[in-house]
Amino acid sequence: MRRAGYETRVLAEESDSHEENPPSLADFIRRELRWCNGNMQYVRLLGLKGLAPVSRVQLYLAIQMYLAAPAWMLFVALGASLAAMPAQYEGAPVWVGLTLFAVILTLNLMPKFMGLAQVLSNDSHAAAYGGRKRVIISGIAETLVSMLMAPIVAFGLTRFLIGLMLNKRIGWDAQQRSRARLEWGEAARVLWPQTLAGIALTIWIAALVPWALVFGAPMLIALSLAIPIAVITTVPWVSNWSISSGLFDIPEDRLDTEYEETHAALEADIA
């Protein structure tokens, strides 16, 4: 549209959404692979003539969003390989490593913290999410769960992108919208590479630089326990508890709950 001469704008405001996440980590990864496949096709558009600079940057950002996963995995692999060369660690001051660790965490978590701050700073926004206390508790819980899931998804995307370079393709089947729970067998079939990589990486680091396990714990735990994490997050009673407690509620969820409660009360009055 920009190339055709139209003025286009993106409004920085959040509107209602009723799109649900896939019902399991395995389904979430499958959806990410489909989206990744779509974004990688933007590479063909980069050579189009007449694109505005901002449009070209947006294409680069859409591609980079998924290239970040293999970059992260490569960074981890290079760091682990240095464990076999103690001189590399001895030559670097501790504060340099801690500073890099802090910077990476800040860059990764700051958008989330800014979003939470925006909600907490506004009375009506906080009330729409169930109050400031619930926002803080939900924010902490979501951050911890995301820290466990992110390495698992990134590893899956890395495998997919390597396959894409080898001309492997995936199907575009209908997205799984509901399931009772994720069975252990399916979780194992989908996530065994993450589990194997996590266990191998943990053994490698523990044998050579055990102190580094402290910094690598979030990723190592996530990869090594990918299968039980995927299964446990679909256990019905866990889901029911999170729904009944409103732990991860967004305003649309609370509106639906209030409507259902009002409707049930009216039916009770009529009866």
C-alpha cells in the first residue's frame, strides 16, 4: 500500500481479542513453525523495487524475529564449547560476564515489565485485569512459565530453520484448538530432541564448569524437562485451577466470566 502511494498508519492501541493460544506446548510449537515458515517467505520481498525504507525495515524485523531463535542456540553452543578451554574463562573478569548476563535479561524482560507497569499505573486498566495484586502475581507466574517454554520453542524453531535450509517443508494443517490433555507419548515424539540436548548440555557443563550451572539453570531445566513440562501444563486440574483463580486472566476473560455468572444468577432467579 505504501508502494502504491497510500499513507498507512499503525494505531498503538490495544483492542479486544478472543483468539486463544494452542492448547498444548506441542501445538504451540507447531503453530510457531507455520508462522516461521510464513515469515521466512518475506526474504523474497526484500528485493522489491519501490518499497519505503520503513516497509523494508518491517520485513527485516519480521524475519529477524525467528532468526533470533537459532542465534540464541548458537550463542549457547559457543558458550558451552568454551567450557573445554578454561583459559577463556580465566581471562575474562567476572564482572564482564555478570554484566552481559544482566543486559541480556534486561533486553529480554523489559518489554514485559513495561507492559506490566502500564497496567499497574492505571486504575481502570488494573481493575480490568482483576486488580493490581492479581496483575503482579499473574505477571510473575507468566514470566516463570515463559522462561521455561522459551528455550523449548527456540530449539524447535532452530531445528525447523535448519531443515528449511535443506529444502524440507511442513504441511499447513488446521490448527488444534482444543484437546483434553497432551499425552506422554505425543510429548515424547515432539520434544525428545530438546530433552536429549538439555541432558547432554547439563552433563557437559557440570563436568567442566559446574559454577556455570547457576546461570544456565533456566535453559537447562527447560530443555531437560521439556516433556514433563509440556504434559503438566495440560493437566486438567491445573488448567481448571488457573481458570478458577483468574491467574492468567485478560479483560476479555473476566468479561466472559462476569457474563456467565450473571446469566447463571438470572436462571436461578427464574427457577
